[in-house]
Amino acid sequence: MEAIILAGGFGTRLRPLTFTRAKSLLPILNRPMISYLIEMMPPQVDTVIIAANYRKNQIEQYFKEHDCGKKIIINDEPKPLGTGGATKFAEQHISGSFFVLNSDIICSLDLTEMMAYHKKKHAVTTISLWPVENVSEFGVVDITPKGNVVGFVEKPKPEDAPSDLINAGAYLLEPKVLDYIDTGRLVSMEKEIFPKIINDTGKFYGYRFEGFWIDVGRITSYLDVHQMLLKKEGIDQFIGENCVIQGDIKHSSIGDDVIIGDANVQQSIVLDHSSIANGVRLKHCVIGENCSIEDNVVLTHVAVGDNETIIAETTLENQVVWTQPEPEGYPKKQIGNVIGE
């Protein structure tokens, strides 16, 4: 059985961290985000097809160096194709029912249970569903008591919402779904393909799960997923290997080979090979790899890209720090689909 992981996007909402790395390799507690998805796979999934485009070589290199226990196929998209186009582009590797997963979702979904539900319902398509409080920010699912999805309502007023459930970014599909998708163009599975399957088959189902769900699509949610996982693990901090730390670290994740002087780091992420000098205060910050934060810097809600230096005595709030050229071809805004929007 196959699973497709959609990892071809630029991750523009996570800039500047994605100026230098594939979004799916962004570390969460010092492990690439994509590794969490592969861990979710049921035993029946023996082949993982990674739809890649931007920074494809980084993804290839990671899987050359790390054995995840499954066959990995890096499917090189010639251009970003969206959720539907990327799925169609993997058609030659599909042998039967298959999963499609978005690479930036960290959640507690049990794919084995979802697969059992799909088979019980004799579904053509089953999508994962997650409840939200503010339905007006999402595309909301219209679902019957028996689990049939009959439509989607885009950002409804609370009083008009058919449910509090949204598309949670994991799909289990039958091969016939591929017949609905055009070849070689950007296609939104959610906006173009799903409505057709609902109308034609009546076998489109929603699978609701409980636990946790985070779309790691923004700097804020990147910070949030760390807080959630730290709490879930029952730890106050995560410290990587070969670190030298003198300061006070709370509710934070620290990468490998990091040096932290007499500093205060709260609810922040510091990636590999960075140094934090004396008197520094970080709160709700992300510090990229190979960064130098000099003496008495105060940063609040700041994202610092890789290989940057923040000079001594600097105070910044609600800013992105990137002083280097942007990578060639990197878009100014998002291309493709946003789950739930």
C-alpha cells in the first residue's frame, strides 16, 4: 500500500526558515517534520511517495542518510502542482487504495482506524476531520449523521455553519479518484475534485478523530507545536546533543551544538550550531541555524533566519530578520492550497 506526502510547497508563511530548507525538513524537537508523518503510517503502508519540488535535493539527502523502514520514492514535480496535481503525478506508483497526507500537519490521527472506517463504509474517499471553535476562518464540512460528506461551506457565519468540522489534511482514496484529476496542471483536490466525487459517487465520508491537530504553516504554529509536544511529553525543555548552556531555559527546544550563555530563553526554538550570548532575553522566538545573538539582545516574537547575526544591545519585537538575498524563484506569496481555507 502507498502513501503520498505532499512536500512540494515553498512554505512561504514560514519564511525566513524556508529560505534555506524544505518545509518538510523543518525540525520539531530536533526531528524533521516529515518524520512524524512517516511514524504515523500503518504497517500496511510499505511505500511512501514524497511529492517534492522546492529543495528536493535536501529531501533526497535526508532519506539517503536515514532509514525509515519503508520504501521511499521522491517524486520530482516539474512545478508546484497543488494537492490534486501532485496526487495525479504519483499515479504510476499507485497499486490500490492510498493515503494522501499534507507534510505540515502534526496530529494524533490513527491511520489504521481511519482505514478500517473507510473499508466499512465502502468509501471512494475518506477525509480526516477536526473540530474548530471559530468556523468563520475555515472551510466547514457539511456531513450527515451517517458520516457522508455532502459539501463544504467556505468560512460561514457561526449561525450558518453546518458543523464545526474542517478538513484535517489526511485523505484515503480509491484509485478511481485519479480519473477525476487533469494531468500536468495545478489542481486543488479540495476545491475542484472533492465536489465532483461527492456528486458522482455518494461515497465520500468524513472520519473525525480526537487528541491534537496543528497545521504547522506559520511561525506562530511552529512555536505552538513545540509547546504542545513538550507538554505532551511532560518536559519543560528539549536540549539537543553537545550543547553548553549556562542560562535559564523554559518551555523551549534547543538544537544540537548550541551555546547559551547567561541568558533567558522562554517559549522559543533555537536551531543547531547557534550561539546565544550573555544578557540575551528571548521570548516566543525562533533562531535559525548558525546564528549569533550577541550580548544583551532582547527579542520578542522574532523569527531569525539561518546564518544571521544580531548585534549587541539590539531590541526587536514582532519582526522577521533576514539580511541575505532571497533564494531565486522563491515566491512572494503562497502557491497552491491552504488546508481548511
